[in-house]
Amino acid sequence: MMQKALPYSAVKKQMKQNMGNLVSFLKGETDSFQMQLDLREAKTIVESESAARLGRRAENESVDAGAVAHSIAERIPDKLDFSQGLNSPVLMDRISEARIFVKIFLFAAEILAIAVAALIVLIIVVARDLKLAARRIGYPFFVTGIFSFASSSLLPLAMDKALGALPQFALGTGVQGVAASFLKGFLEPVKTQALALLVVGAVLLVFSFLYKRENAPEQPAAEERKKEKRE
Amino acid sequence: MTIKTGILHVLSLLLLFTLPLLVFSFNAKNTLLNPDFYDKVLQENKFYENLSQNIALFFGDSLGGDGQYFSRAKQTQ
């Protein structure tokens, strides 16, 4: 009956909201966070369901089904508060540390994005030549693409091997599954981005090799060869 | 090697070191700090189903099985 009153979809919806609260707290968007499951709706369902089940028999034995159903539902709390489990000072210290770390990380990520954009602009400005700039930008893009693609393809395999080498009692199958899908979920978008970098890098490199400058001076060796042919 | 080529070499090398960091930091930002990512991982590992079942079992036990409702009703009365 309780499973009917608190279905999987309701748990999922509320837990997703809880994780959103935790992430917002870690990002510094909120100053506190709550992790709880609201059971009020489940209580109402349990009460009406109990009353319905007790109904006919209660009538026969002159028992107030509504009152009994209410007393049954009252045993369920209004909410399950997971935040209470996080109230220990040690755990709160760790969460605060994680919050600082996330703040530094977000700042560093922004600086990194600006630095990469600035480097690309600088290369274009210093090179003052399409061919040269394309080669100097294409080469890091291509190499990063290869590196990212290789690491995002090989890391899950290495992880699977490492987890597989552990004795079965070291980690529960649940933890093993979570670790594997966590890494897979993290590296899947890296693979796509790596491919994009690889393609952009390759295009730039090919362009830099095939592109001919409009006002490029002819090479002396080529001129000599032409003269020889005329002669 | 001219100064210009030297500078371009250094800039290109810097780009080579910063680009992978950017790729991984961008992904970390979009996955590790995204509730949808955890939702997907937990769903794949049947976390919600197990939690729902465990809560149901816990309160189901405290409420009593179907057969116990009526005896509890009598006690309450």
C-alpha cells in the first residue's frame, strides 16, 4: 500500500529537486540547502486506502474505519529529512570545503576560457597571415582532439579493468555500477567535443597546407627551373 | 628562427596545454555541477526504485501487513 502511495516517479521528482538544492548550495547560489522527502500526499493515500480496505469488515463489527485509517496514516511522518544526517560538524566542514573548491573551480574555468580565447586572438594578431595562423591554431586543436578522444575512450576501459581486478567483496555491485556509469556519463560528452576539435584542427591544418598566399613571392628555385625550361 | 616564429611557437604551446584543461573543465561544469547528470546516473542504477521500495518496506512494516489492519482497528477502538 505504501509503495502505491509513494511511487517511484514521486521519489524521483523530489530527489531530483534535492540534488538541485545541493548543487545550488555548492555553487554558492544559496546559503543553505534542504534534502527531504515530502510524505503528506502519501499519508492521504494511505489513509483513504486503509479506510477502503477496512470498510465492510469494520461495519460488521461496528468499528470506526475512518478513525482507524487515520491512526494508521498518522504513523507516517510528514517528511523524511535527510539533512538531519548531514548535521554532524565533520560532514558540514567537508561540505563547506567542497563549496570553496567549487567556487575556485568555477572561477578558474572562466579564466581558462578567457585565456584560450585570448591565445587564439594573439596568434592571429602575431601571425598576421591566414596560413600561418591556421597552422598554429590547428595543431593544438588537432593534438587536443586526439588526446581527449583517446583518454575518454581508454579511461572507462582502464576503470572497468581496475574494478574487475578488485575482489568481489571490496565493492558492492551497486558501487561498481554507479562508478562505471558516473565515469561513462562524464566522458561521453568529452568524446563528442574531442571529435569536434579533431575535425576543426584537421580542417585548419589542411587549409594551412593547401592555401596559397595571393601576394606570395615565387620561390627562387622555382623561377630558376622555369628559366631552364624556357632555355 | 625569427622572433615572430618564436612567439608563435610559445603561444601555440600554451594553447596546446590550456585546450585540454578547458575541455575537461567545461565538461566537469556541465556534468558534475548539473543535477540532471546525477539524476541520470541514479536512475541507471535503479536508486529511485530501491529507495521507493525501502521506504515502502520500512513504513509498510511499521503499519503492519494487510492482515493486521483489522486487529489494529479493534485495539484502537
